[in-house]
Amino acid sequence: QVQLVESGGGLVQAGGSLRLSCAASGRGFSSYDMGWFRQAPGKEREFVAAITWNGGGAYYADSVKGRFTISRDNAKNTMYLQMSSLKPEDTAVYYCAVQGRSGRYNNLRAYNNWGQGTQVTVSS
């Protein structure tokens, strides 16, 4: 079982950047595909980005493509989300998750292990 802790959120002005980290403890981090999701107030949790177990494949929601970059360092048991050109509509709680079930990378139900989330607020 992998435990996940997100960090790096905060308040930033539109056009700014943040880097989120997802630190994993426990066994097997390097075996799993991983993802980032976000949830804004009053909205459903939505897919942001995903990365394969070895970092060889990365996938993005259309809304963040070209602005966000997902990466991982298996030696450090950590996944990252570099966010640039941030917009007010990026404001949300960001969650990292382990894809422990079968399914498409952007399907929330394919993820069975979640962190507690980190708040990102983008001011206009």
C-alpha cells in the first residue's frame, strides 16, 4: 500500500507558476501509473495529468496541455506537477493518486489510492 502526501500549493497571481509534489511512502511506487486530479468548489473532481510507471508516457487534459508538465523521480518516490501560465480557472484542490485499477488514465475510477490534496489559488 502506498501513502501519498501532496505539497507545493499556494496563492499565485495569474500568469505565475507553481510546482506541486506528491511524496509516496510504502512499497511499489515505481510500479504504478500515477495521476493528478483537481476539484474546484461545487464541481466534480476532474483529470489533470497522468504518467506511466517509468515516466515514458504522459497525458494531459486539454485545459492544461502546453501549460502543465507531469514528471516523476522513482528514486525519490516522488511525482511532480509543474504548472505555468496559471489562470484563475485553475483554482482548485489538487490531488495525486495511484492508478491501481484497470481503466483509462483519465478515469477517476481507475485510481484507488489518493492523497489529502493541496490547495492552489490563482488570483486575477
